[in-house]
Amino acid sequence: MIDFRSDTVTRPTAEMREAMVSAEVGDDVYGDDPTVNSLQAFAADRLGFESALFTASGTQANLLAIMSHCGRGDEYLCGQSAHNYRYEGGGAAVLGSVQPQPIENEPDGSISLKKARAAIKADDIHFASTRLLSLENTIGGKVLSLDYQRQARAFCDDHNLLLHLDGARLFNAAVKSNCDVTEITQHYDSVSVCLSKGLGAPVGSLLLGSKAFIERATRLRKMVGGGMRQAGILAAAARIALEKGPQRLFEDHENAEYLSAGLAGIPQLEITPASTQTNIVYARCRFDRAAQLRDYLVEQNILITAGNPIRFVTHLDVNRQDVDRLLDAIRRFYLS
Ligand SMILES: *Cc1c(COP(=O)(O)O)cnc(C)c1O
């Protein structure tokens, strides 16, 4: 199967599996797992924070971030299409009693700081207290500019807000922005990063922030059942993902660009190739045959996510030849 549904489908490499077999482990709830501790120290240093926490998923990292920054009756500002608003089961509200205040994202994925300003609640007994702005980079495959992120930091300083980044695909953003990740992370109080997407780890994310923030997050992680015991087995693979994953992401971006150009040549699909910035490609089906296309592709051993738009994601386990096979199969579908 060639799987374009998501970059979460990547399988651990042989090197990762070997590292998992020989990982030194301990009980991480006691803070005794040397492989987890070493991953967290390495990650904190690499991303420019005091501390880091290894979590079961990106969803868990975002939940811990929002709950560590905000209390019951507080609110966080986020994009209407933010993952931590739309796709995380409303966790911050359900488990943290933290109200989201979504704001329509701009076409480039940013949140207008003017709209954010208007959404901040006055200090009044009627209102929730606005504590946090949460951004996402990349968002729908689009990259927030360094300049925008600098402005967002200044905005939060001016209005006494904390700033969180859902950086599930932070390294894709850094590759596209042609900068070190720290040029992005320096603007944030906290950042979450997925190791289990394009970086290739089988499981796990990281949450980064100050020492006090990570201490609060560690308590909350235990509370939501995320205290994993001999987690070094997972951290061993995660370490390789974090160290070696970033350097090959440009290939995923090149393959996505190549795929976009190919799809643009198929008249039944609607796509703006310039909107493909990293490893995610969206194409609209003119005659709404996305489900039929998906079923046809399954017969050719190719998997896609059939919404409208259709989403194609490039990653570690698809190469240029696989993209060509996908394009050929789509052309055949429209001929049949
Ligand atoms: C995938 C993703 C997450 C959540 O990660 P999981 O590990 O799947 O829980 C959070 N934010 C964004 C932007 C994502 O793409």
C-alpha cells in the first residue's frame, strides 16, 4: 500500500527498531528512565527551552499546555481551524474547564491580531479571563511567517497573554522558513511537537516550556493517565526521529510540490500549486467524485483521504516513484 492519508502512517526505521530493542529503561513515573530523561534534555536544548516532557500524543501535549497555562474559567484564543479546537475532542473545555475563543483564520493560516485584540475579554465578572493565544505552525500545511510570529509575541506581551504554539509540524515550518527551529520557538512560552508524523517516530510528542510550566504539565499528564512506565522503549525511537528526521523533510516538500504540479495538469481537479508550501496538498474534485476516486485508488493499493478538498500528505514512506504511481492512477480513473 502507498499511503497518502497522513504523515502519521510512517513506520519506524530499522535503526529505530534496533534502538528500541537495546534501550536502557526505568520507571518514568519515578523519573527513572534514562532514555526518556536524555530525550527530554536533548529536546529542551535543541528547541531552546528550560524543560521538555515526552507525551503520548500531540493531543495530550496541547491539552497539558492549555491546562498548565490556564485555570478553570479562563479562556484561550485560537484559530477556528486550530487542531486544538477542532480535532482534540474539546479536551481543554471538557477536562480543563478552559473555554476556547475561536477566531476565523486568515487565508495564510495566521490569526489577525486585530481580531484577537477584539476577542480579549475585559476584566468584568460576566466574562471568562483571556489568558492565552494558541497558534499553529504549520497549519493546513501553511507556514506562519517569522515576522508574524514576532508580532504575535509583542502582541501577547502588550496584552499580558501567554503564547503557545501547536508545532505538530514545527520542523516542516523551519525547513520552509529556511531557519533553525529556535528562530520560531524563541517567540513562544510553550511549544508542542509531534515526533510521530514526518519525523518518523512510532509514538510520541514533546511539550516544551519553562521548568515550572513543565512541572505543572507533568502532574497533569499523570492525572490524564499519561504517566508511562518503561517509556524509554518509545523515547529511543523518538530520539532518532528528533535528531535525524528534520534533515530529510525537504524531500517531502519537494514531492508535495511535484505532486501539486502533476495534479494541476488534471482538468477534473482544481488546485493552486502555489498553496502547497510543505508536505500537504489539497485538491478539489470538480464533479465531487472524491469517494469514487478513493475507492478506485484502493484497488490500485493507494490510500488517500477523500474529503472535498482531497488531502494528500507526503512523508518518509512515499517516494517520487510512488507520487508518479498516484498521478498515473488518478489520470486512469478520469479516463475510465
Ligand atoms: C497531528 C496533530 C496534532 C495531534 O497529534 P496526535 O499525536 O495525532 O494527537 C496536533 N496538532 C496538529 C496541528 C496536528 O497536525
